[in-house]
Amino acid sequence: MAFYDDMQDVATELLTEFGRPVTFERVTSVFNPITGMDTSRTTETTDTVGVEIPINQALIDGTRVQVGDKFIVIDASFEPMMSDRLMVGPPVVSCAYPLDATLAEIEAVDPSLGKPAMSDGDQTGAMTLTGGLVADKLLIAFPTAIPSGYKTVRFDSGVKVFEFDYEMPDFSGATVNEDRICDASIQLVNATTFSIVVEVEVLSSVDAELTQRTALRISNSTGHVAGGGFDILLPRAGRIAVRMDSATGTFEVETATGIVVLSNDTYSTSVDCIAFLSLNEDSGSPAEHAGKTMSASLVTDLAQMLYPLPSGATDICGNTLSKDISDSWAIVAIEPINPAGTPVAYRVQVRK
């Protein structure tokens, strides 16, 4: 079975790289023969990826294959049914902003800094706590300046959107309270001076009742504009959205509990920015937490974003964003692609 699993993995990788998001909608109902009506009706959606393949014109016979039909190959992780409908979304737009500076480049900015373990195209950083530190342990990631300078972003057009994904260590079972153990942040900084344009920071601690608290702090060039203590509490792991509107020169931050009220929501639209990802363990953090990990990600790819998008939104690369479903198609045929008896993908024929 390992061979078939490998083939399926290859098919999934290719479909993910070259495909587009598709959603299958499955309606389940319970029919009452006495009333002639459904007594209940539920709709379930499943997301996957697919690639449209050309139809050989010789196959169009007006019956089995009609003009306007489409053939789409989808990942084998979902087995469609004839009663499903295929919802074809907009083309995949992947905006990459790799935080791939070398350790030497980071140390050139500040010799006391380190580099997190990076993954996901150098947009996710991870850090393992040491515990019992006498000085802060700060790890930083930002884009490499080699060979042609930093990859900068200017928030001077449209409404540019990105998200910050974080997961703080699990401090359950703590025996020592500490008002600040570690923090993770994403910063947009001036590419020349490294001064903060916008920063979203997540802090984690254990209170006197030995309960973990995770809080939010937001800053702009004027200083802290929300949070600063533990007045904006967050779940231990979550997602935060940042939207920067060039028309007003203002930004907003949204968490799972809603849009955060800022005391000053302005930013300079004329500044070339680079992104910094930082992970920090505070001095004096309890030794009992050694070995626990935290991670944080800069999310710039539409396909990975969770929050609603404002009208006219673009990713930080300037690509227009849209999550609107564009088309709904009926399924008229399903063919497993199984070169060795085990499906590695499905070819689905759909019709308007």
C-alpha cells in the first residue's frame, strides 16, 4: 500500500501546486412520503483542490459529453457522489513573503539576536523555551537583503490584508506564576530605519491562580494603541487579521472576538516596509517550562486566510482578493483514476 500512498501524495502535490480551490456541496434530506415534503435538510461543504483538463472535441457527442461540459481532476482525499454539486472558486493566488534572512544577516542588525527554526516557505517560525533565563532570548526572522535588497511592501494602494497565526506554549499544570513568560509578534517596520509602522504582539503568562493568560498588544509609530496589559485576552492559539486602508491611512485588527478598538489607528502610507517575525522568551521564565514550544506565522496567501475580506482587498503583493464562489455545476460522471486499483485522484465531469 505504500506505493499507492506515494502515488496519491504525488497527485496531491501536483494538484495543490497547479490547481485551484473547489468546494463540493452535499445536501442531505429526509423525505416524508405522507406530506410529500422534506422533514429536514442539511448542507455540508467539503473543500479540496482541482485542475481543469481539456476535453477532446471528438468526445462531444451531445449526449454523454455536451458543449460546455468540464472535466476536473480532484484530490482523492474526497470521494464525490453524483448528487453533489461542484462549486468552482476563483483562481489560486499565492503571495509569498519569505522571512529568509540568514543568521549572519540577523546578527549584523544586532549580535544578540538569533534566528527561529523556519518552515512553510520561511513564513513560519518556531522556538523552544529554555526556562530559567537570566537574559531575554529573542529570535528574529525577516527577508534577506541578498542579492538586491529587502523585499519591501508599501501600503499605499487599496486595502492590503495579511494575517498573523500564533500558537503559544501550553502552560497547564504550572506551579509558578510569572507575569510574562514569552511573546510572539509580527512587525511592519521602516525598511531604512527599522522603526515600527504596525506591530501585533501576543504575550503569554501564568497568573497567581496558576491559570495561563494570553493577551494582545498593538502598536504603531506612536507607541501602544491597544492592550499593553492583559485587558485584551486571546485563546492560547489563534489567528489575527490586519487590514491597512490606504484611502484613510488607517488600519484595523480583528481577532476571533471581533475588531479591536485602537486609540490611534493611523500609519504612514508612504513608507517602504519589511516584515519582522519575532519570538521571545523573557528572563526569569520558570524553568519548569523548558522544552515547550511556540510558533508564529505571517499569512499572506489568500487560500490560507480565515477572516472576511473587505471590498477591494489585496494581499500584500497587490493581488486582488476574492473568496466569492463563482460557479455551481452538476456532476454528470465520476471516474476514479486508479492505475493500480487504488484511486489516486478522481476525474469529475460537470455541467451547468
